Amino acid sequence: MKSKNAGLYIHIPFCRSKCPYCDFYSLRLDESAANVYTDALIRRIPDLAAKYNITADTVYIGGGTPSALGAERLGRIIGAAREFSAPRCETTVEINPFDAAKKNLDFALLREAGVNRISMGMQSANDGERRALGRLSGRDDVSLAVKRAQDAGIDNISLDLMLAVPGQTVDSLKDSIAFCADAGVRHVSAYILKIEEGTRFYEKRGELTLPDEDATCELYLTACEELEKRGFMQYEISNFAEPGYESRHNLKYWDCDEYLGIGPAAHSFIDGRRFFFPRDIESFIAGCEPTDDGEGGSFEEYLMLRLRLNKGLVFSEVEERFGHSVSEDIIKKCIEFSKAGLTVCDNSRIALTRQGFLVSNAVISELI
């Protein structure tokens, strides 16, 4: 049976240190454990790809901190994935600037292995804000990391920005955005800080000096406007790119397309089912099977994900996928929201405005 195209996500659960805002599954880097885990991935990637009958047209290596493994181990992992990857596969690796600048990560080796896109966790170009977020590197390290990647021939680079962090102002945010543009990157992800349970920020939430709700809204809208001025067009609530440099892998999530996640805490959506591996590196190494998480891909789920996109919910695409049109009830609700400036609704689609993105959970909940 012919294999189907799908995204491949590979989770690297190691970090040099745990950031105070992060609730992703990660462990402190241990060289011996990293070697064992790398070998387990190389063993399991082909088996799982064959089991679910996929050809990877995008590969995304996330974490944790994938760059903490070093270019040699990452190259071996990517090599295992390339055995069943499609031509012109978008291959992204998340990079910590600290590894690139301080540890001199070999970008040329990554490029040779097949990496053609880098996602770099900058969070802020302001060193005071970076320290508040627990980042190990400074602004100059980020500049050096970006330049080293570009010099190695990887020009599709994304920088992460975090909004509404301790001490952030409109001016400091504008400076971070100017830094992104001046560095020549192609993509920016701008996320509003969320205080998650189980993190150090959650434990200290009463001590944090964070922008209030109005200031957070102002920072988000400023980011949208400033990024667009500098050629980064918004295509999703938190993602901005030069035309043609949108993340093909992440678009799979928002388009409700198929993807296979490999590694502890990695999630998948294949053949209408969602499943995940437990947050346990030992069980993954031992060869555990993923846990079923029920059916996926319903119209309600599709609507929720597509309304994260600037493009929104396109009526013709709904009819092609589900065999029915968008209900009059949903359209009527959207028209009401449009009077408040939260949605746009015409003969071809419904979508959220930037003001609507700020209250997207409430609007989407009402629609479904």
C-alpha cells in the first residue's frame, strides 16, 4: 500500500537547565543518557514510520533543547528520518543560542545532514528580559548563532519572541523586533507568556511583575504591527513570516493534517486517531507503545484549529473535507462577533481579526 505524506515530530527531552516558564517534558542533560536515547530514536524511527505507513514531507526536531545533543548526534537522528523522507522535505531543528555561540554547534554538519530550517529560542533581544526568563545566552550570542547558521547555508531561520514577560515595555519589544529584522531571519514566532502549573514561575507567581491585561493586549498588537512593517506577515495567531517562509510543519497542526510524534510526550494524529507516548524516557527507550487518545479530526476540532490562522475557515475547504457546509448558526454568530470587530465573515470564509485573536478561546468556544 502506498505510504501517505505526514509530518514527523521528534522530541529531544534534554536541557542544560530548566527555564522558569517551561512545562514541556525535559530532563537535565546527561551525556550517557543522551547516547542511549539517540540510539533508541535511531532504532525506533524507521519501525514507527513503517508501522504507520508514512513518508515524512516535514521533519521537526523539538524539545527540550535538541541542540544540546550536538550536531553529530542530531545528524544521526536526521539520517534515520531521511530513509523515509520525501524530496524537498522541510527539516527543522530547534536551537538554543547558547549551544551555537558558547558550544560552537557545527551548523555545516547539520546542513550536510539535511537541516534546512532553524528555530531559535531567543525570547527577547533585551538581556535583562532574557535573564528574567532564565536564558543562558545574551543578545550578542543570538547574533553570532544566527550568523553561523547563515554562513553554513541555512537561511530559513525563525526566532522566538515572548510577549508580556517581566520588565517588558513597548519600546523594548520594538527593539527586539528590530533585532530580528536586522539579523535577516525569515520567520518570527511571538507568544504571550502563560504561567503554567508545575513551573518555577507558577510557584513565584505572586512575586512576578507582569504586564496587566491591557498592557498585554497592547504588546501583542504592537508586535503584530511592527512585524508587519518589517515584512513579517501574520499567518497564525503567534506566527509571522516573510512570504514563502511559513512553517510547513506547524501548518499541518492547524490544517488538521496528519503527523507522527516520536519520543516521550510526543503526540500524533494518524488515520483519524490521536495518540501519544507517555512522559517517561525510560519506557520509550524500552520500546513502549503509544497511548490511544481517541478520535480526531472532527469538524469542531478543525474549526478550532483553522481559526488560529489568518486565512480562517474557508467554506469550500470545509465542504471538500466534510461533505457539508458551515452551519447558518455559526455564520450568524460570526456576523454578531464582526459587529464587535472580532471576526470577519464573507461569502467565502470566516476568520478572526487581531482583536479576535486576543480573545480567541472565548470566541471559538461560543462558535462550537
